Amino acid sequence: MYGKAHFCSLGSVFSSEIIEIWKQNILKQDIGYYYNAPLIARIGMAFYESIGNNELKNEYYKNANRHNERVREICFPYISPIDLIISLLDTIWNKGCKRAIFEGNKAFAGLVRVLSENSSIEPHQDIFKRDSLTAFNDNPIKEQIAFNCFLSTAEDGGEMELWDYKPSDEEYVKLAHKDEKLSYGLDRSKVGAPTMTYTPKIGEIVLFNAGYLHAVSPVRKGQRLTLSSFIGVVDKSDELVIWS
């Protein structure tokens, strides 16, 4: 995955019966929205939401363990996809894998994103250094891999979109969307058509290099549920850390 807009599917890891239990448990939860991307519904809180806001960063740290337990409760009596991937990577990766620790605080991993009809995720890239330079200094991430486990797929729309393009900080600012509600993303008219479009399957786990542009096309019918996190490769140590 180093330096490439690489995409990898682990296939349908969980059965439809297990996924249905998780889906029903999720739909019983209180669902909120990103503070800085109010059109995207989620359960838990993404570290990205705390950019430039110490109050929100403290909220993320304060609730991280509670959200970690919440994911386990949703998945009980089965192992959660997050605990599974940590265990798997810790076994096969020489330097090990664990939940990230930011500024002395254990991170949350296992964000649930809920995309209903007429919702989408704009083209964007995920660069941890932009989220918090202080936390980055603790965890100098040299590669950031997105992890998604699909719990529900849209009947129409909601495809993954990937671009073979990794814009610089300067390019990212120039390509930014002007709509304040979409300020996290880039203007589709400026980035062109995606290099790859992929329709996931229920129970499937997908990994890709999050430093390259990616998006989710508008959901036209149905609902798209994912349980997601990032897997970071720490510079020099090559240890893997996981967070949402």
C-alpha cells in the first residue's frame, strides 16, 4: 500500500445473519452528525471533527472509551470488526498493532457512518497531520489506510469512488468546495471522474490508501451503513495504530 492508491477487499468476512443483528442494534442507537460535516450521520465521534477546536478534542478524548465499549455492545456476542482487525494485524505485522494513543489518551476506533437517501460523501483525502499537529507528533503517520466493514449497502447508489490522485496541501485548498456544509471536501467538477468505482457487498471489509482522493456517490435508494476506522503506519517504528 505504500505510496499507491491501493485498494484491497478481504471479502465478506461476516455472515448476513451476524450483520443483520449488528444492523438492528445500530438502528436502536441515538444517531448524531459530524460537527464539521453536518450532512453525514454517525454513531461515535471522529477525531477529524476536533480540528482546531480544543473543546471538541477534549470531548473526543473523554468519550473515546465509552464509544469503544458501545461498538463492542453493538456487536455482542460476536467480535467487533475493529477488535478482529487489531488482533489479526497484531499477529501478522512484525511491529504489532494497537489502538492509537493521542496526547496520552486512548483513541476511539469503530465509527459507524449512516448514509440515507440523498446523502453522500464528497471527494476528500484523509491526512492525519492536518487533523492535529500535536497528536501527529505523538504518532507521525507515514501511511494512512482506511478500513470499512459494510453492514448495509444502498439499493441504488452509495458506491465507493477512488481517484489515482494525491493532492498537495496547496492543491487541496484550491480544489475545495465552496459550500460551507461541504467544506470538508473538494469540488467534484474540479477533480474529474474517479479512477475506480466499487460496489461493496454486505459483510465485506475493504481497505484503501486514504491519502488519495475518495468519495461515496449519492445514495438514491436505501441506506448505507459502515463501521470504519483508520490504520496508520507510524514512521520509523513501523508500528500499526488504529483510530476513528
